[in-house]
Amino acid sequence: MGTVDVIIVGAGTAGLGALREVRKRTESFIIINDGPWGTMCARVGCMPSKALIEAAGEFHRRLVFPELGLSGGEGLRVDTGAVLARVRKVRDGFVSETRELTDQLGERAISGRARLRGPGQVEVGGRVLEARSIVLATGSRPTVPEAWRPFADRLLTTDSLFEERGLPSRLAVVGLGPVGLEMAQALARLGVQVTAFHAAQTIGGLSAGPVNDAALELLRHELTVHLGHEAQLTAARLPAAGSEGANGEGLRVTAGAAGVVIERALVALGRTPNVQGLGLETLGVPLDEKGLPEVDRTTLQVAGLPIFLAGDANAEVPLQHEAADDGHISGLNAVASSVRRFARRTPLSIVFTDPNLAQVGQRFDARAPDRTVVGEARFADQGRSRMMLRNAGLLRLCADREDGALTGAELFAPEGEHLAHWLALAIHRRSTVFDLLRAPFYHPTVEEGLRTALVEIAKQLPRLSGDGAFPLLSTPGA
Amino acid sequence: MGTVDVIIVGAGTAGLGALREVRKRTESFIIINDGPWGTMCARVGCMPSKALIEAAGEFHRRLVFPELGLSGGEGLRVDTGAVLARVRKVRDGFVSETRELTDQLGERAISGRARLRGPGQVEVGGRVLEARSIVLATGSRPTVPEAWRPFADRLLTTDSLFEERGLPSRLAVVGLGPVGLEMAQALARLGVQVTAFHAAQTIGGLSAGPVNDAALELLRHELTVHLGHEAQLTAARLPAAGSEGANGEGLRVTAGAAGVVIERALVALGRTPNVQGLGLETLGVPLDEKGLPEVDRTTLQVAGLPIFLAGDANAEVPLQHEAADDGHISGLNAVASSVRRFARRTPLSIVFTDPNLAQVGQRFDARAPDRTVVGEARFADQGRSRMMLRNAGLLRLCADREDGALTGAELFAPEGEHLAHWLALAIHRRSTVFDLLRAPFYHPTVEEGLRTALVEIAKQLPRLSGDGAFPLLSTPGA
């Protein structure tokens, strides 16, 4: 095989995004994948986790049935085996869809572990392949401390959780980033007694502040949370009664003064880019402590070389929609005569807890307080949220004091995933709070909470807000 | 009492909106209300209906419990008495909130039926009051044909439905506008055998077309629907078994060849403005067949007079948020030295069926087909919707062929109320489909369905869509 135009290493979300762009422009490409084909998102990420959350969320709603006038909710049971079987069934459907693109490629899709041999060469399965450009999209894997290897049989990650045939009665969740948080709440709602440990004081990627506090307060009604100390694991014997661990052996998790003995621990300490053994050192460019070269996010290019590093592998923004964009940008640039820069999207991240956590636009901890005005809405008293018996949570919006432009949002709110999309569009379209207040807010919806927070900002900017008709109305052009 | 600055007739959403603006500017006002204080929305509209829908929706979800891995759903029961009691409890809370503003007004809040005696005079309870400006916001009532008066004991409207202590086993719903549609589905889900009649072929205010067809197809799984003929009512004896009607007397509803004998009929034929006996004829301006004068929606003024007609009473857009705007505009103008024109919001209407129905922006039946491009998304196959087992529905977007600006949307979709707010903001901000495709769509969310429809439009506009990188990426400024 001669030199091809592009080799793509990795057939996850980023690799497939690259493949889509490359295929539109050339037939001369190879895609190499190590391990199972099908994206991480579909196999062990977004999709199975949301399927688990869906079952947990529905089951949880039985608690409001009496208030709504529905009886018999106390007879509802979770069949955890059936829940997990459904998670896998749904997952398998999504995986097979993500495989459609590569299943038809014949010899241009190679299974095996690829290794760079310099900017234009890749070795796989003993063969050396040559390409004008190479897209590296090798993804990431759950981070598990080396020291915990002796307890591997009692550890779960999202790679293994959804393969389980049942759920333990007691579980520790180590790490309350987005994934740990989602799983901790969902497993608790499915009847697992969950104890969560998190080294930081902020959870789910939030900045320190009222939204983090509100989220913690609410989550603590559902699970035990220990913050502020790194968790330590040691082997422990389980108490005799109800022991379900491997041979009665369990784990002791300690963090500061807190400790618990449990059957299994779900390790959710983030993800590590899959670049070990990839041969990045053959590129002749500096690598950081993670073994990663510098990557320009607007091009995905590595140091002027015909090498592009996309998706979780570049450790930039580990979100599916950003990985897809990474793929498209790197695919476009891999076949282009000259590398183009692309604008990136308005930041948006969502954690599918209930209520949803989300961050939009500029992070609250990155803002300049003297240039910023903050508006809030609390959902405890919000009309529609009360009606739905989902009335908990807090929304905070930031706007620029100079021009009233909405700059960022943090929220822990009912229907938060939807509010976050509205806010992301508002920021993307460079809207001021005054103009946003002229958009329609239907009654009764949770979106009325957006208006509450926007009005609070507008009131703090009297110089910009005109004659008092501002929250509602604009005068049409003469 | 001398001449006051403003008399507001009606303390509903529009009247209270006017009151809020007037109070900021003068203490010289009177507000008059006939019947119970508290807005129609809170008493018999948005709020109790949504509370009923909430119970119905939760109960309905038991049907997906087995698929999710939850057992015992077959033991769930609706206690309709308890459901209705909760509806009233929630309703009472919202009503008391809407009464807060007027409860403190003392003599400036008058209970009674007001009648105009010309542009500056109002008669109430035998007194004549004078004002520089008058805001008429008398609201509306359910439309019930005069000929059906003999069966009044067997008819329900939204004025009486929520006062019931239980629900009949069989019910006809006459009229499938937004209210009829919401109640028909909710009552069916609460166990009532519902037969619905609708004179038109389009339901819920939709235009004729695929969204209407999709909505009808789905709703017909839950209730019997007869379209295309006006319903006729006659007295009928109920079959002996299970008869619960007043004294065994029921109703026969016929429409074309269809007919049914039921215990009660919910009449949902729209609402009639409360202007009978209001004395509009004393203004000396032409009145239409509904008895209404012409009103400028940008000012709410009647024919250059110091008279403003706001909310449902003007029969323009019978939606709560538009009535509130009407109130604010009329209140502002009632105290202003000269009348100002105000821009109105991007049209947004939502019907809280499941899936939600919504219309945004320009109506589909008002568009110029040769200037329009349409994009669709079907939710049967949409990722997140499948995961939630809410995978049904259709979204259609319209854009301008010349510049790619999004102009309107019709949808019957999961989380449709939220998609509709996003679309309303997009249209409000005069966005093109190309720019909207550069906003973030998180994975996995129903908002990805928006992207599907936007991409379909963009592909039909190759002249505008650039070099193929369009759906995702913009090149940053040099």
C-alpha cells in the first residue's frame, strides 16, 4: 500500500467526525481502531449512563405520587438486573449505529494498536503505513490510581459498571465530577446506599459559590457526601450480614476523618488521554507532563506538522459535541492544502443529575467581578416547578456591566438542560439582557425563571435600561 | 370622589399588568373587578390545567416502567378525587398570589360590574366614576352555544371542571383547540373514556400539514377523535350499567356520522370576550360582529380615545404572556402624556399535551411557499427521545430562501415547550440557520433534533452555505 492522504487513528466520536470530512474529499484514507469499534459515548459514556439515569429518575418520581393523587407507588420495585439489561440493550443499538460508517470500509478499516513512527508513518500489526496527514483521535480511559490495582476486582468504572448483572447494596463513588455525580445520584435512586468522596469542595465542575452549595445541599438528601480530602482505599472484610462482595471481601474508603466499608467502589476520577505508547515522542516536539504536545484548538494541528490531535486524546474539552467538532476540524485540515482556523462554540456543559447542573459561556470563576453583574432565580418558589413538584435549584447569570451582554450562567435547576441551551444560544448570539427580556417566556414554564434572573440584572443597570418599560417592551423603529 | 387618572376594569392578568405600570406613576387610580378576584389563568386556566396534566402525565409513565426495569406499575391507581383536590390546592396558592396586589388597595379596589358611560366615565354599583384614561381588561369566558343551555347540568367548562369531586367514566370533549386538546389527553390518561369532537381538520391551532397529522395519529392511540363536523348535543338516557350522570340522564353527541352517549361533555370551543353590557357602544366608534372596536396592538388604544382594551377582552392573542404585555402597554399609555407604540414579541404558543405542541414565529399557513425552505426532524428515531421512551413526534422549521433566516416552527415533540423557547429566541434574534448551527447542541439531548432540521434546511441552500464546513464551524475573523 502506497502513501494515503490521511490515516485516522481512533474510531470514536472525534475519529468518525474526521472520517466524515475526509471521505467527502478523498477516498485515500485508512482508519485504525484499537479495541471495540463504536464510540466511547455510545459504548460506555453518554448513552448507557443516560439510560441508567432514565430508569432511576422514573423510579424516584414515586415519591411525589401521593401528593399528586396517585396511590400504589409504594409497590413499585426496581429490578436492577432488568434495569442494567435495558441499559445494555439501548447501548447496543446506539453502538451499532456508530459502527455503520466503519463497517463498510473493508480494508480501509484496520483493527489494531497504532504507533506513530514520525510525522508521516504509523505502525500497526507489524505493518508500516504512510500518510500525508495523520489524525490522532485515540480517546481516553477512566483514570484509576496505580496503587488501587490490588483491589481491581472490587472497583468499577464506567467501562465495567454497565456490564454488571446487579447492583451492590452499598457502594462508594470516588470522585464527584460530572460522571461521578450522575452515577452517584442514579445508583442511590435505584436503591444502592451510596457514599461519595470528592477531593475538592466543588462538584460537577462548578465554580465555588451558591450554585455549588445549592447542589450539594440537595444531593446530600440522597447520598452521603464527603468533600475536601483525597480518598484512600484499603482492603476490608465486609460485615457478615448482607455481604455480597467478592468472597466477603470489601473495601474501606477513607478520606480525612470520614470512612466507610463497602462492597464496591465506582472510580470516577476523570479520564486519561490514550497517548501512552502512541509514539508522540517521535514527532520531535515538546510534550507536557501528561505526554501531550501543544495543540491549537482552532486547527487541532500539532506544531506545524501534518499531525492533528482530536477529541479526548488532546485533553482539552472532554465533551462529545466538542470531540465531534475536533474531528470535523482535524478532518477538514488533514485534507486541506493549507490549515484553516475555526471558531469554537460557546462553552456548554451539562450534568444530567436531577435537577440538571449546567455551565454556559464564561466560567463564573473566570469573570472579572468589577465588570460583572449577577442575577439569580430560585426554583423553590417558581410556579411551574412547584406544579411539577420539582421546585428546587438555583440559576445564576452573569452579564457585562458595560453593555449588559449576557456572558455566562451556572445552574442547578429543573429542566436545566433546556435552560442551558437557551442561554447558550443567547450568549452565542451576543445578546444583552435587555434584548433577551423582549423574547417570549411562555406561562407557566420554567423558562420564566430565566426572566426572573434577567430582570434582576437589568435592575442593576439603570443607566442601560431606559425608561422602565425595558423588561418587557421595545419601541418599534419610527 | 373626583376624577382619577386611570380606571382599570378587570383584575386579571392584563388588568394587573396595567395596574403595575400605573402604580409606578400615579396613586390616582381605581381598579374594578366583577366576580372573584385572582386571574383567570390562576383560577381556571393555565395553573389548574397544568396541575391536572402533571398528575395525568406521571400516571401515564407507568406504561414504560416494565421496559425500564421497574415492576409494580400495574398496582398504581388514580384517586381522581385526590387529583382534583390537589389541583385546587395548587390553584388556591397561585390565586392568592395574584390577589396580593389588589388585596392591599382598600377603596381603590372595587368589586362590581362596571359599565362605560362614555370615554371618561364608568358606572359601578350605582356610582359613576370619572377618569382621564380607562383600561378595559374584562377578560373572557368559555364559549357555550346558547342552544346547549337545557343541558347545562351535564356540561363542563374549564370554569367548572376543576371544581368536580370526581371524574365521569365517559366524557365527550367538544372542541380540540389548545384547551380541549390538553384536557382530552389528560382526562383520558386519568382513566376517563374520552370521545373528542372537533369541527375543523386541524387541532390545537396548528396549520394543516404533517405536524397536525402526526399529532392526530398519536392522540388517536389515547382517545377517540371525530373531525370535520360541528357537534350537536341532545338529551339521552344513559345505559343502566355504570351510569353516573345526573339522574341517569346523559347526552348524545353527534357530528356527521359519528355519535356517542356520554355522561358529561366538556365544552372547549374557545373563549368569548367579556364585553356584553360593558357599554362599548357609548364610545361612538364602530364595533365589529363580536361587539369589539378596532384596537391597535402596538398601543392598545381604541380609536384615538383615552380608552385601552387589553388582554382576552380584545380577542387578539388569548395567551397569558401576551395579556400581560397588553396590560403593561395599556398601563403605560394610560398615564403617558402621549401614546407610545411598542413592538410585540415573537409569536409563541404552546399546548401542553404530551408530546407538547407548539408554534413559533410566522404561521406555516401564512408563509409564501416560493420564499420558504422547510426542514424536519422526526423524534421516533431521535437518540435521547428513544432513551427516554418518549420517541414520537415531528418538528418542522421554516426559513427564508433568500437569506436563510429562521422564520417559523411547528412542532409536536418531546420537550417541545423547551425547543419552542429556543426557537423563539432564535427568531427573536433574527438568526439564520447557518448561524444557529454554530450554537452548541449537547449530546444526548432532544435539542439535537433542532440541529437535524436546521441541517436539512442548510443543505437546501447551497448558495448560502459556503464550503461544506457550514453546519459546524465558522472561521474566526482575521
